[in-house]
Amino acid sequence: MLKRVIPAMLACVLFAASGCDTVKPYWKGTKKFYKEYVNVDPSIDLKDPGDSDPSVRKLAALFAPVDEHLEFLLRSLSAQDLPPEREWCQAFMDAFPWLSGMAVLTDTGLVSFKLPTYTIKPIDYAPLLEFEKLYKNRKMAAYVAASELGSEVLVAKPLFVNNEYKGLLVVSFDPGNLAKFSPEPGQLMIFAPGATLWTGDNAAACQSLAQLNWKNIFKSDVAGEQAVGGTRYLWQSRFVAQARLIYAVSAAQAPAKPAKAEAKPQPAPAPAQ
């Protein structure tokens, strides 16, 4: 059931995200479409449990609002091909206040400008330069930067002048800020293969899940379940550019079955007259 329901939800989110080139009209229009049409689809109606696994409903309820915001960001970013002005970048950050920052880089990695100018968490843009082949094919790239202050996800959009690759537009965000859109952030885990991004209230489980052999798992599944320390965890993966991001939750507790009432002794039949 998990492999059918959750990918179907993601497909709906992707469809809802098609549209405008500008940020604010795009956000307003797609969000309205999402609320009016996606949520009424019976395959993802979280209010009606139907026959679906309660663990599937739990995963869907906790990760869908988070993924909605991430998808809107990626779609909006993909529309920008020309090197933007600082004012455009500021407007973009105003539309997505959960972002940590933005930067415009040359094709050699020099920072033309960034917002904000100073950040406590250091950002290394150098690893993004390794994806030049993707950029020249007009594809985005992503990179997870880990530091003592926490992980940061960087997404780079190639920029062109006269149809020639000239640089990158990079956005960065702390997955913890994104996780706040979940109705229960503490119950949701977000990670990438080998790196924890948001552990929720279960850091040990998230760390264990992140260290699994995801390269092998992804050969056959994009969603499923894994057991760690005797607990079952449901997960759903998605691409952020060429990188994988994974959402996971612990399996929902099955409702306790009501105790069977003890059979009352029946009175003995009256003797025949």
C-alpha cells in the first residue's frame, strides 16, 4: 500500500507545482490548486482512514506539508536562467523565508554576491562546481554540507548568458527550518544517504537509518520500511536535483483490541414436568 499511496501523493504535488515564472504569483496559485484539488483525492484523504495502513497515513500526514514547500522552491528556482539582480534574490528570499541564504556565483566559483552577507554557519560552495556537466545540460545540482552547527542543503541552478553557461544561482536551507512545516516535527526524520538532516526526537534511529546501504535499497524501492533496533520505520524518498532526500517515521501503534467479554454461565434448563 505504501508504494502506491505515497508516490501518488508526490505525483500530485509535482503536478500542482507547474505554472508561473514569478515567485509570489506561483506560490499563491499553486498553493490554492494544491489545497482545492490534491487534498480531495481519495487516495490521499488523511481524514478518512479507509483500509489503508495507519503507518502510511502517519507518514503522509507528517511529510506532505514539508515536501509541498520544498517542491514549490525547486519549481520556482528552475524558472530563473539569467543572472539575477540582488533585488530579485531578496524578493525570492522573502517568498521563502525558511531559506538560510542565496548566492550568485561565476562559472569558476567566485561569489558575485550573497544574501545575507554574513552567516554564522560557514558555506562551502566548492563541491557544487563538480557538477558542471549537469549545469551545461541545464540541470540543477544539490549538495549536503555538514558542519558542527548542523547540516545545510545547497541547491544550484545554472545561469546562462547568450545561451552559454556563466554561473550558478545557489539557495541554501537548514532542513530543521523546513521540518517545522510538519504538524509534528518531532515525529519526522529527514536524512540523506550517510547524513542526518533533521532527527526529530529520535537522533539514534535517524543516524542508524542514514547509514544503511541506500545505494542498494534504491535499486528496487523508492519507498518502503526498515527495521532498526526492533522498531519499524516507514520511509519515502524524493530527488532534490540529482541527490536523494528521505523522509521517515516510526510505524504507528496498532490500536489495542478490546478484551473479549467473558461468557456468562447459562441457567440450567428447568426439569421436564
